[in-house]
Amino acid sequence: MVYGSGFRIWGLLWLGLLVFVCNVWLVVVVRFFAVVWKEEDMFVVREVFTGVTTQGGSIEEAVDNLREALELYLEEFPELGEEIGELDLVGLIHVEVAKAVG
């Protein structure tokens, strides 16, 4: 009887692990790129491709808000996530432009 009970528990744990692994296989991760800057006492984060912009009291909060906003954005426009996921991104560069003042 002890063997049977233990087997049921391990079987349920294995089933739970299998369901978890199967759920992970169904997740598609889309990588986005964002810029961060500070305005007064808030950090602002704007995703480069979608233009989705959020803010927060810290960089971490602003990024968490951006993640949530992008998830909602992709629910509305799922084809964009596929499009961005297919981009052959070569790299990111920093570009400076001189501007005459005065």
C-alpha cells in the first residue's frame, strides 16, 4: 500500500512536470529593444519597433511596465510579434548627430 501511495504521488508530480514542460514548449519569446531616459523623477522606456512607451519610478519598474504593455500590445496585434521575431537583427549602433545651437 505504501508503494502504491508513493507511486501515485510521483505519478502526479511527473504529470505536473510534464504539463509544465509542455506549457513551456508553447511559449514564444519575442525579443524587443528599448531606450531608457530620465525625465524629472521618472524613468521613461520606449520600445524601438512598436513605439510602446511606459514610465516608472525606477528603471526596473519602467521595464516591468513596458513588458506588461508589450504583452497587451501583442494581444491586439499578434502578427507584429511574428514579424519582429523573424527580423534578422544585425546589431545595435549608437549614432551621434551634431546640432548647431544659437
